[in-house]
Amino acid sequence: MTCLLGWENHARTATLTASAAVAGLGAAQLQNDHGATSTSWHTPAGTTSAWLLIDAGAAVAWRGFGVFNTNLTTAATTRWRLGNDPAFA
């Protein structure tokens, strides 16, 4: 079986904000296409709730979502919000 996967990483040029991060391992660590778990966005040990905001600054086509190489556990949940309406919380 042959597989071809292509993507455009909109997070690379976006403004990233996280509610929790270990010093030196903030959300900006997600702005590259490659990385190791040891250099990615991490929340402090014991964090039970955190959010990540990816603001592309303009309309972009999102075809897939994923946050990789973090220290999030299987108990973590994700929420994706698309749009710029402040009432859309």
C-alpha cells in the first residue's frame, strides 16, 4: 500500500497561546513540523486542565487537526473552535 500525506502547518505562522506551560516549553514549540517530546509544548506536572489557542490571523483552510509530542495524558480532552465570532465560546 502506498500513502502520500501533505499538509500546511498553519500553526507555524499563527499566534499560539496556552493556559499552562513549563518554562521554555511553551506553545510556540508547536510551530515547527518536526520535534521530539523533550522539546515540545508541555504543561506542568499535575495540570488537570489546559487550553491552547491557535490564531492564524486570517481565514485559512484547516483540513486536519493534531497536537503531537506533548505531555498530555490520555485523560486530556481537546476542543477545536473555528471562527472569529467572540460569542462563539
